[in-house]
Amino acid sequence: LYERKPFITGNWKLNPNTKGEAIALAEDIASSVTSDSPGDVALFVPYPFIETVQNICGDKITVGAEMCTPEMKGAFTGGISPAMLASIGCKWVLAGHSERRTINKETDEYINAQCLKVIENDMSVMLCIGETLGEYEQNLAGPICELQLKKGLAGVSKEDMSSVAIAYEPVWAIGTGKVATPEIAQDVHEQIRATLKNMYGEDIGDSTKILYGGSVSPDSVDGLMAKPDIDGTLVGGASLSGESFGRIINFQA
Ligand code: PEP
């Protein structure tokens, strides 16, 4: 039997504005994590705040980066390499967030290179996948996720899959207040798990964590987490409030 410990994660995106605000928010969130909290917790935060947030969170919360550049060294102005992140104790990196795919035009090939380099540098990667509203309306959530999984994980070995988690984030639910119903999310998570089993075998399909993201709030978290294939959440807006994210961290199992 596979025990997939719940994994509650937050993505601060381009927030907050100052280091002082980041400290206050991290302290507020960290105070919600207790030995009774049902899962592991991670925060993906902007680069300038990573070490500060790590110092505040200690071993209560794992701190990750919101993206990285797959290039390792040299003339790539503005780049942040996986080796740099690993060297400051960063444990996780997000790859393929829909905002990066859309605004920064990151392709599946680029996202795949990020995944490979993050793993190569002994960190874990959370690969974000999900369909647009148009694709959802055409009943294409499953096939789109399958395609993004196959492209994003190309060259990732079975052994490496212990360093991978998947975040299913329907684009129509991110930042819109329109959370997927637990039933819709469960249905797609089941299809994602089936694809992983197809790619890597039963064991890896059963042990890989699949998180849901898209307008998760204190009101929706319990219903989502009750579903068998939803192993955690990736939370944007609601991770910017200690009160809201604290409630999500301590969801009712
Ligand atoms: C996200 O940033 O991945 C996200 C799901 O945002 P929100 O919770 O605000 O929809």
C-alpha cells in the first residue's frame, strides 16, 4: 500500500513587495504549522526572499523557487541556475507554471530541460500541467495533461521520479476564483495517475504525488483533499494570508 503524505504548498508569485512583508508573512504561516498538521508544507517564494524564509521556517516548511533557468553557467543575463539554488539549500523548484508558459512563453522543451537540471542538481521538481478553458470545454483535459506530462518528463528515469511531483492546475481555475469541483479534479487526477502508470509502471504511478492548484481556499480545501487521488494543493492567492493558508495547511482530513 502506498502512503502518499499530504503535501500543502504555496506559490507567492510576484509577492510580497518587500523583505519586511515577506518576513511577516513567513512568520505568520510558520506559526500555523504544528505537529498536528496533517501534511508536509512547502513555500515557493521569489528568489530574494528564499534564504530569509528558510531561516524563519526552519524544518517546519520546505522552501523552493518558482522557476529556474536550465542553463548552468555563462552569458545568460538574469539567469538563475539549479546549481545556484541547490547551493543555498533550496529543495524544490516549480517548472511549467501556466503563467510562465503563457507570459514568458516557456515551451514544453524548455520546461523539460528545467526538470532534468533540477533533478541532476539533487533537488525536487514540481511539474505544473493543465488545460485552458477552451480545451476543458472540448473535453481535452486528460489528453492535454498526458501530452504535457510526456513532454515535460522526457528523459526523466524511473529512479528520478522520487524527485518529481505533479501539480494539476487547470488554467481556467488559476487566480479566477473558479475552483474545480472535487469531482472534476479527482477525475483528471485519476487520468494523470493512469498516464504515469503507463509511462513508469504501477509503483511509480501509485507513489507520485499529484497536487491540485487553482483558486484553492479555506472553503474548498477539505472537499478536494478528501478525494483519493488528490495528494495536496498548490495555492497562489490564499498563500499570501497567514490566516487563509494556515487553515489550508490544517485542512480537515
Ligand atoms: C498558482 O499560483 O499556482 C495558483 C493556483 O493560484 P491561485 O491559487 O491564486 O489560483
